[in-house]
Amino acid sequence: MNFNIADLKDLEDYLRLNKISKQDICLVGSATLSLIGIREHNDIDIIVHSDHHDKKLSRHQLIEQVNAPWSTLFSDDELIRNSELHILHQGFKFVIPELVYHKKAWHNRTKDQNDIIELNEYALMHVNWNWALVENYLPRPSFFKKVILKIEKRLLSYLYSFKSYLRNETQLNNSCYQMIPTNLLLSKQIIHKQFNRFDLIVRYMAIEAIFNNNDLGIDLYNKMQKKRGGSIYKYPFRAFKKLVGNIQDNGFSLAYPILVNKDFHIVDGAHRLACALFFKEKYIPVKVNKRLDYSPYGINWFEKNDFSSEELNFLRRKKDEIFYKNHLYFEVVLWPPVAQYFDEIEEMIRKEFAVISSVDYKGMANFTTYIKDLYKIDSIKNWKVGLKIKGMSPFSKDIRVVKIEILEPDFREKSNGHLISKKVEELKKQVRALYKDKVDNYFYDIIIHIGDNYSHSKQSQKFLE
């Protein structure tokens, strides 16, 4: 429970001034939301027992007596006297959140809609939430309104598709480009669940060879260029080496964006992307032409062009290394309540995704700090994090962290503007559905956590270092 102590002191002084007992009032509205940690209150709304209705209360800049009845389901006197309709905190009564939900559902202003979203999540995480109290008294949209909402949803979908089409306009001015994360562009080079640009890996290895005096990368590069043919340069490696030196000295030039198709598969610019990866450029300019096709440089191309098994395995290992360096994985955290099922859950994950690593952390001394840091990445509200910590408190502080590769994450945009993988959402849903009945006193989200996107993976790895 959380409420500003100074505000309660002001309220206590106010009641004393007006000669009203704490027992004869109840705080309503946003005060309850503040108490349970959903959001801070801007003022304190109170209802007063009918025994005091003949009194005219003094004015206060923070405290206000609201009109009776506050609820359409219960009288003010019932809210004050019935202990099942209020929460007792520091001697003060706060109306239960179910009745706040009911009132907001009828008001349905923008701020009410935001509060309802939070209260729905709060209900999921509290087994004592009493839907029976309000569910038969919530507003129901009429058939006509349902039809209108469906039409609106369909029109918004068409509008979004039209905007997407405009964003992929083929006729772009030479100076037009967009900046995207370099690792995201790398992650897009997947065709039919296979990495399609092992030529990037060869180029990256050639850059390494330039700085490490290692002939392997240069030999692979020259072999690949000879098999490919069609280079405009008589000595392709010499031109590439010059490009590497120029980027090392002057940085990546925004004047030469990488050309990609509508799916962000590289059409032209693999040398520049390899340089951007090697020199750890966070963002890279791309220019989209939706009519262009991709070039096939998957591992099959190298097999067909007489690269040895040893060379192919080396390319695969280097690809995995580059992906890992660029955080192109998702970090799965299995929480203490399912510690006895860690192996089962990991085996389930392995059937669908490649596992890069799996590490157990037993008896974590900084367990609470770790949880707070992990959820801070996605701006999860403190009340939700606090409930997770409380829900896991009876269990030993053992976790398992499994890094997995999802080659086609299928990202969507969340309401906060951040990306989340649909594959991640589905995996979490499957694991929770299978194991929630095996956890004593289970409530939402104390089984598994997975970062939403590559940025989350980059941030979360440091918490266990």
C-alpha cells in the first residue's frame, strides 16, 4: 500500500477542524488508485456519512467532499460502514478498486480509459478481485455501436496499409533515406527461416583480416568474388580495403545509403553494412525500393560454389558470433516458482528455437534489484513489479537465463511505441498456460520473462555480469 503520508496528515487536520471522525468518511476515486500504486492522485475526494450532512465543511485546496451518492451501486453510508467495500490504511477507509473500475467504465473519459487498462491488469494479478460485484452492472455497447466500432477498425486498418505503401514509395529523391539500427538491418537478412547473406560474413572476416594480418578472411573474400564475377573493379579486394580505410578515418557517410527492398533485404551495399558492423555503427542509412528483389547468398550458394566443409562451418560460427555481438537474440528468464521445471521448459523452447546459451543463477543475493532493473527497461510500473517480487518471495532465489535465436521475430508496435516480437508473445503465452496450474498461489507473470526486442537484450545482459 502506498499513499502520501503528508496528504493523510492534511486530511486528518481537516477532519479535526470540521469535527468529523475518520470512521465517518471514505476516500474515493483516484485516492484508491494512488493507494494501490497505479497512479498518483491530484486531490482527495471524500464521502461523508449521512450523520454529518447537516454540516457545511470548510474549503480546502486538496480535499473535496463529492456529491452523494458517489456510487450507483451502493449508498455512501454502505461504503463507509461495510468493511467489504473499503480498504483500511493508516486508519483511513479507501473505496475498493472494483467500484472505482465501475464508475470509470460509465464515465469513459480518456483518463478513465487509461485507468481501466491499468485496473484490468491489476485484477489479473490479484486473486481477491471481485468481478461478481460489478460485472452485471457495466455498460454494454449496443449492436449498432458494435457495428460502428468494427467499421472504424476496418477503416483504420486500410489507412495504416495506405500509409505503409506511401512509406515504401519507389520514386525517392537521391538525398532521401531513413536511419535504422544497424543490427536490425542485419536481422532482416532472413529468407525462409535461413540467413541469406553469408557474403556479409565473408566481408566482415576480410575486414578483420586487414587489421589482424590474417589471410583466411582475405582468401575467402577473393574466392567469393571470383565465384560471383561481375565486379566493376579489376582488383575488388584493393577497392574494398580502400573503403574500409576511408570509413575508419572519416566515419560512415550518410551520402551513400544502403539500397533495400520492401522487406529490407539488401540489394546494394553489403560492403558498407559489413563495415558498419565491424566499426560498431549504431545506425545506418537505408533507401527503400519496393520493386527490387533480393540476392541469394545463403549457405547453399557457398556449398554449390565449392567452399569446403571447414570453410562453411567457419562461416556459420562467425555468423553466430556476429549475431551475438549485435544482440540478435532474445533473453528468456525462468523465474523461481517453476525452478523444478526448468529443464522441461527449456526442452520445450529448444523444439522451436535455437538455444545459444543456458545458465543457472542460484540463490541470487541481488534478486530484488535484478527484477527491478529488468522491468525498468520497459517502464513497467512499480506496483506491478512489487507484486511480482511479492509473488516470488516464498521461493528460493534461483533463475535460469536462456538466450534463444528467433530468426523471424515478426515485430509489432506496442501502445508505447516500442517493438515487441509476436513470436515472443506466443512463447510466453504457451509456457504460462502449461505451468500456471503447477505453481502454488499463482498469479499473472511469475513464471517467465522474455525481452520484447533486441534493445532489451542489449540492456538486460549487463544485469548479470
